[in-house]
Amino acid sequence: MGFWERSKEMLNKGVISTKEVIESAAEKSKELGEKGVTKVTIMQLEKQAENRFAQIGRHVYEILVKEGQQTISKGTDEIKELLKAVEQIEKDIDSYEKKL
């Protein structure tokens, strides 16, 4: 095999190797991108849960202090709805965490 044939073969191998590296990097980038989106979604859901907890606290305060009631239960309409929302958010977070 002459010089030009060896050079051509080496160049072809280099192109194939580069192509494989680029394809692998693209696949890994896509995977990392998807994980990043999932993590951001989880963070947004956690923030939504925090907001619901704050709403629950405000509502409990209003009932106990402002309205002067002695007790409150999770069956109170507004509290009940907020608790359902938090439970759904927790399920959603669990679902997204399984994707990681």
C-alpha cells in the first residue's frame, strides 16, 4: 500500500471516528438536556407546593385568628382543595423523579 492509500485510509478512519464522537456527544447532550428540563420542572412543582402550603397557613390563620374559630379540620373546603392540590403536585414530582 502506497503513501496516498495509507493517508486516505487514515483520513477515512479519522472522519469515521470524528463522526462517532460527534454522534455520541449529540446523544449525550440531548440526554442531559432532557434531564435538565425534568429538573427544572421538578423545581417549579416544588415551588407550587410551597405556595400551596403558604396558602394553607394563611387560611388557617384567618379561620383561627381573624374569624375566632377554635378548631379547623382538613375537611374545611378551602383547606381540602389546597391539600388535594399538594397531593397531586407530590405525585407529579414523584413521576418526574422516576424519569431521572
